[in-house]
Amino acid sequence: MILTNEEDLKLIREAGQLAGRVLELVSNAACAGISTWELDEMAEKAIRDAGHIPTFKGYKGFPATVCASVNEEIVHGIPNKKKILKDGDIISLDLGVSIRTMKDGKKFDFIGDTAITVPIGKVSDSVMKMLNATRQALYEAIKAARGGATLDQIGGAVEDVGNEGAYGIVRDYGGHGIGPDYHEDPFIFNYRTGSKTKLKPGMVIAIEPMFNLGSDKTRLKSDRWTVVTQDYRPSAHFEHSLLITEGEPEVLTKRPSEVIE
């Protein structure tokens, strides 16, 4: 999807801004004693109260608004009333906001997609360093994501940070283009593949590095959604949606209090 129309740009910005606000609301509420189900309910209410749609709910059968992935869960964790956060946990919160309109008589969604991993209470130094490194990898990839840049430059920016910290860089999942059906080409790897595919101004993409404290190997749980590390060590996930320009990209899903370094 290439966006150049001012009305389209207005809607994609609105979707991204709401996604950023809701993610900040939910991540600030994540604390010991709260369930991932309660966080999901909070996110859905905030999105629907704004008059918009939780992108993930019902997408390919996913049952919730938020992907809530705890500790060794990398992505796509399903919120659960029985999953109560405790001191020392980390939780990755991933959500999307869809603003629906009509184009040529058909439904058309503008989507903001974003994720963050937050510590619950006090976590180990090694886990905190992994969270900080994963966030920094996202910021380095954002710097690389200019019109005319190649996908390899983005993946390389993530890979360099991951290698510096000797983290397992998740290879089975990554970023993507964003279109009215949510996931769209190109797939954005978090490491170098040799791809010379170039970003074009007006493209909307999601960059989402995922680092593991151990191996990069993953496993899909029996619920057919939740992805975990094979060695059951913790994992971190950060994501922003970007509008590609001729110069620095526009971070569509920036959280209100976030400072992008």
C-alpha cells in the first residue's frame, strides 16, 4: 500500500496515534497481580470507546484485542483470566487499531500496529539489558528506514544490535507491510538476507525486532497461536508502524511519553 492522498494520510496517522495511546495505557497498567485478560479488556474498551476497531480480534480467528506474551512467550500470547502477572515477569504487549472507511464501495481499513515489552517489578539485570537492546534495535532500524533504503539495511541495523549483545535474533517472525488486510508484503527480516528491495515514500511498514536471552529457536504451543522460545528463556519484542518518506520516516505509533533516541 502506497499512501499519498491527504485524507488517507490523516486516517493512518489517527490509527497510529490511537494505537500508541492505548499501548501506553495498557503497558502502564501492567503490574503484579493483574491478569492478561484484564489488560486485554482495558485495551478493547479504549479502542471501541474511540469509535474504532481492535485489529487483532477475529483476525484469522485470534480471540483477543492484545497479544499478551509473558516471559518465554515471544509473540501471539492469548490473554487469560488465570495468567496473573507477578514480580520478575516481563510481558510483551502487541496491539492494532483499525479505522474503517469505504473506498469504491468496499470496506477499507487503515491500521496502526505496535508493541512493547515491559518489566513487572524488579527483573534481573540480564533481562533488563535485553529489553533495552531490543528497543534500541527498533530505533536503529527506524533510522535506517528512509525512502530508497533496502530491506537489508533495516534487517542489518537490527542484527548488529542483537549480535553486539549476543542475543538470539528471532528468524521465524518479523515485520511486514501494512495494508487494508493488515499483513502485506514486504516481509521485513530482523537480520541480513541480501535483499535489495527498496522502500518507497508513501509505504506503511511495521518493524518489529524480537530478541531472546538464549537461542533463536522457536516453538508453537498447542493453542496454535502462542510462540515460545525452545529453551524457555525470556524474549522481548518491540514494534512501531512507520510511514516511509524521502527523509526520516514518520513514526505513526509513537506513544505519548516516548522519546525515540
